[in-house]
Amino acid sequence: MTQMAQIKNKGFQALQAVQPFKPFKPSKPFKPSKPFRPIARSRNHPTIANSPDCAIVIAAALSMNFLRHPVVVVALTVALAMVAIPAVRHLLEELPVPPEPPAALRAEWRAPADVTLGTGVEFPFGVTISPDGRRVAFPATRDGVSALWLQDLRTGDARELVGTGQAATPFWSADGARVFFVARGSLQQIDVTTGDVQAVMPASMPRGGSANIGGDIVIGGDEGAGLTLRLADGTVRALTSVDANATESAHVFPAFLPDGDRVIYFVRATAATRQGLWITSLSGAFQPTRLTNSAASAIVSGDRVIHAVDGALVARTLAPDAPELRGAADVLGARVGTTPIGELLATAAADVVLFQPPIVTARQLVWATRDGTRTSELGSPGDIWSARIAPDGRRVAATVLEPLLRTLDIVQYDGRALMPTRVSLSIDTDDTPAWSPDGRRIAWISAGRAVTVRGAGAVLPADTITRFDAAARLSDWTPDGRAVLVSATTGETKDDVWVVPVDGKGERRVAIQTPFNDVQATVSPDGRWIAYASDESGTWEIYVERFLDRAPGPGTRERVTSGGGSDPRWSRTGRELFFRRGFAIHVATPASGRGPNAAAATSMLFDTNAALRSFDVSPDGRRFLLNVPAESGPVEPATIVVNAFRW
């Protein structure tokens, strides 16, 4: 096959084949056997100029001695020109401009109309976005009962996840198939498709958690505790430990990075140089390192660390090769809220961010009668937590959040002045106050562990009686004024009730110790019976038993409630035991001490119809002090941002 035939078989309209030329003789004019056909477009074939194989044609022509003939030279010149012109034109064309990335889209997000977002006042948010950014899980309360809810962001459809009662601080598995949550003293998981609920590990307090792609889980610790790691094989060990000497009080709200090894968490501490966002590694690649100062936790999306700076929500990039943040901060939202325990009210995944503006936390102490009628207010609105009435029925000791330092302080209302008097003077967290039976002293827990006592007149310095190794809560004094009751975790059991002498001379001893959480203990006025709340049944119930007499026998222990109950309070006569169930106040008549055939009787006194944070009863049982939300406008909706990171 000739070269020109080969070219023709390639599908190109080429020069016509010609007979081989003899040596050139100028005496004869050149006459080809067939006339040349001009190069032109064919209906079925592209032109040489537009063909990537035109070089084959030119090479073939050069090898056929055409250059000896002027006509061939002209034809080749034309062909080269036809190749060059489009090439030059192509070089002069501008490169196509890539399309602009999708703009960030912002919209309001609210929980369904018939529920209240959050689990009580301590966890007002808890929203978590699935890894694919299409669903959100969140705790919500309806008709006084809290549970997890699941919502599809594409349709808005939401449903309650059955079996998740009292759930708090949920977080997703890395594959988006399960949601983990803390409820009734344990970390649990629910399969969002089948609805199966399983217990994973003990977790007394919900303080956040995270799961990596390998199935490892890390959860935050209670006061005085660090992070706890549960490996995929079920092994549980401590990941971090609190340095009390450096003023640290807790390590909470951890978040895995995508590599499944690095974990970011929030360290609560008194010292400003210690509190903030820290990072550690499961593999021990580096020591725990402080990334930046912060008043609350952070969330993670890819290599971005999202946290609050001066009330704004910002994102910064985490270096892949070092435990440090790099680059300038990108502002995602002008206002984001936090909670007193350090939770950031935000969640993010897959280019979607959802955050809640600051939630108004102002509370009001309100006096109410036995039928729930509100008669007057005590003091001005503030971020109030615990509140206890003095034996005289007039003065009140309360825990309030100091707005500047964000610490809890003990204050005293005298019943007349609008502004309270501060009792605790340290910058540590001071909580759970209780009056001595004679009304001359107030006891509380300082820095989460130290039992502290001071005169009610706030004149003499406070005395530290004893210090627990774990988080502690003080609930009451014994009727003789010689000791206080404290619940704390020690040894292998959960929260136990301890009797702590206030003179500092005697040893503390256990009053209630079971495999369950036993808290909020209070002794009857005659000193014979102790009432407390326990999660033995899987939910909080009120129990009564003999005080410091664990000998078995009829009538030594009684379960007073069967539908839930907490915060027991004895009347002055000891014949009535008040408690709360949700937002309602109930009263019980324990059977203890009334014979083997006696039975406890309970009834509801009134429903507060408000988010009750705490309550107390006057000694005569006729007045109730309620800690309820102050009058304010509606809660601002959360903001959801789609394409949040397309910059």
C-alpha cells in the first residue's frame, strides 16, 4: 500500500495520489497526470487543517519529492497556513473561567412547635447534625417528658425516638447509623433505622462525646474528671486527667478530628491561662496541648475548629502536622450562645453549620402558696440556680452566676432588700448552699469538691471542712447541726451519701451506699429517717430509710414514688415529704414508722407550668419558693447555614 493510500484510509480528504515523477527536465513543462483537488471540507471527513494527523500528510508529501515542483510548494504553504491560523486563534482565546462556588445560604431553624428544645435548663440545646449534613438529632421536652427527636432537614419531618427518655448531649456515630446519648447514668445508643436501644458504658453526667470512624468513643467527665475513652473492642481507660493544682475542674465536650486520632476538648479552669481549647492524641503522637483561650467548647468540621470568640462564631484551620491553629479566623455568625458548663450552642457537619444565639437565662425567685398561686417575687431577675429557705422562713441562700467571671457564687437575700449579699468570696465555683438548723451558718461546696462553711452574716472567713477527691454536692444539715450530708463518688460505686462533721474533728462516714446514684439526701426533723433520690429503678425516684441504721428488717427502706421524683424536702413536723416531678410539686406521706401495713400516699399539689430549675419549702409547709424563668420575649431561633465552608 502506498503512503497516500495509508493516509486516505485514515479518513482524511487528502491530496490526490499522483504517479511517481521522473527526474525533473526543465525543457518540458510539468503536467500532472490528474489535476490537484483543492483541500476543502468534506461532508464525511474533516479537513487536514483541523486534523491532529495533518503532520502525517505533510511528512508524506516531503518524502515524495514534491518540493521540486512549484505547485506542490504552493499547496503545502496553503496547508501550513490553514493549520497555523486556527492554532494561533486558539492561543489567543481566553481560558474558561471556573464557575463561582455556591453561595452560603442562611435560614432559621426551630424545633417542632409542640416541643421545647433541650433537656431541662442545664442542657438547653443539644442539637447534632448527621455526618452527611441531612438530619439533626436533638433532645426536646413535650408535656414534661424529655426524649430524643430526629428531623430530616430536606423535608422538615420530625419524629420522637422511642426509648430515649431523659436523653442529653447526643452525638452521631461516624457512619450516621446511630446516635449516642447519656441518660439514667449510662451512655446509650439508638439505631435510627431500627430503633434498637443499647447501653454502651457507665456515664454519670452528660458532658458531651464523640465517635470516630474506627468505633472508638470519647466522653467528657464530671467535675474533677478528665476524658474517658472506650475503644472499639470495649476497653475503657482514661484519656486525660484533671490537674487540680493548675486550677482545672473538668475536661468536657470532646470532638474527634477526621483522622480518628486527635481529639479537641474544653478544659474548665479558674486560671485564665489554663482554661480553653486543648488537643490530645489517642496514639500519644504528642502531649495534650492548649490551642487557644476560650470560654466554651468547640466543634469540628473537617480540619476546621469552630468556636466562640467574643460572642461570635468563628472557624480556624487546624494544622495537619502540628497541634496548632493556623490562618485568620473566618466569622460564621455574629452571635452564638454558650452554657455555664461550657457547651457551645452549635453543631456542624458536611458544609452545614447550625448555631443558636445566646439564650436568655434570667430567672426569678417567686413565692407561691400551697395551691400554686404566686404571691410575690424575691429580688431581681438573674441567672439563679439553687435556692434554700432559712429556718426563719424569711432569708434565702441562693447560687447565682456572676456575669463577668462566669462563676457560681453564694448570695443571701434577707427578704427586704432588692439586692442580695454575697457570702462566698472566692473566684471558684460555689454551689449547693444549705442552712444550719439554727440559721446561723451556711454550708456549700466550693470548687466542686471542698465542703465549706461560713457564718450567715458573712463577717468571718469561710472554713474548709474537708475535700473530696471527686465531684461533690451538699444537700442538707443533720437536725442537730453537727454534720452536713454530701453526695460524692468514691471507690467502685457511683454517688453515695456521706455524713461530714462540720467541726472538722470526726471522720466522715457513709450513710447511703448502693451500686446506683444516691443523691439529694435530707434527714427528717426527728433525726430518724433519711430521704434521698436514687436511679436504682432506671429513673429518679424517692426512697426513705432509717438514718445510719442499715440493719435489715421490715420498714427499714421504702420506695416512696413510682412515677419519678427528685429534690425531697421534709416538712417541720416530718409528716409530709415534698418533692418535684418534672415541673410539678408533689407531696407524699411516707409509710416509714407507721407500722408494717402502712402505705405511702402521694398527690400533686400544683403544676408550675414553667421550666422549674429548683424549689424549696418553708418550714411550715405553706409557702414554696420557685426558681422559674423571668418574663422575657420569645427565644430567638437558631440559624442554619448551608455551603458554610465554600470559600
